Amino acid sequence: SGQTFTAKAVIIATGKKPRPLNVPGEEKLRGKGVTYCAICDAPIFKGKKVAVIGGGNSALEAANDLLKYCPEVNLVSLTPLTGDKILIDRVKSNEKLKIFTEHQTLEITGDKRVEGLKIKSLKTGEVTALNVEGVFVEIGLIPNSEFVKGFLKLNDRNEIEVNKACETGIPGLYAAGDVTDVPEKQIIVAAGEGSKATLQADRYLQRLS
């Protein structure tokens, strides 16, 4: 809004946003079969064929979760699988999983809900249409930290670096949740970190008074 506020203590809790595929149909069908959280939404797709986009640990974990609910899970990765071997072996052992490595996602199809997914082999150029009702995009998250670049320390993933007290290195300025380098990006973890940051900010304000 352009407004300016002043405060003696600030907590940054701007979170992360999913990294989008940027393909036709993604934005139109977001929340209508396109989702970015298997832990949150896997049970909704019980009995349905789905696709997971990605080849790292988050995609493998999503596929593993979905295999408990879905009769068929298609794992589509632009590269060879890059996750931990134990996760790769676990999902590969499930006959309900179909793996498409070195495939580009071209389009998510459907009118009011997801009805399919078009992918293209980077080796042969062949285009395949997958009959799925859900698409789980698991290609990473982007921290909402752009506005602090230059005055707060960020790691190589652009997460705000904090210590165990949620301190950023600037007195009175704290950060909490998914925007930080704290491991495990889950709501319960972020909520706990937010509570901790609030307690620390309160103690800081008491020392000022």
C-alpha cells in the first residue's frame, strides 16, 4: 500500500510460495486438481489416478504418500531422479508407480477440473497424454525474502538465516517459519517458530523499557 510503519521489534513471517511449472492449465486448474502439497491433499484423491511432477526428495515423498491412496501414480521428472536412494528404491518397488524421467511437462488439461497431463520425452520427442485427475507439483519452494536481500543474511536457497532464538543478527528483528533456514516446512513447525519469535520479541521489548 506504500504506507510506512515504525516499531521497536519486527517478526518476518512471510513464508514460501510453491515454484510453479508455468505451463498451460496450471493457473486455471489450481485448487481444481492442481496442488502443491501431497501431505495436505493426498486423501482427497483416494481412488484416483494422479501425477507428481519432480524428481527430488519432495517429489519422491509425495509419490510415496499418494501410493497409499491412489491406484496409479505417475512420477514425471525433467531429469533423472535426484532424491535419496532409499526413497527411490521404496517408490520403485511399488507396482502402482509409473516413472517418466527426462520428460518435460507440456500442459495440464481439463475444463473445470484436471482431466489429464501432456508430457514430452526429451530423448525421443514423443508426446504422451496421461489420464489423471490430480497433479501434484513438487519442484521446490521459493522463500518470500526478496525484500530483505542486502541487509539480512540469506543462505544459498534465499532463506533467512536465524539462530535457535529466531534472531536474524539485527537487534529487534526476528524471522520465523518457512522463510527461514529452519528445517521441515510444515505448519506445525512454523507455528511453533512463530510463537518462539514472539516470546523473544517480547523479552527484547521488556529490556528496552
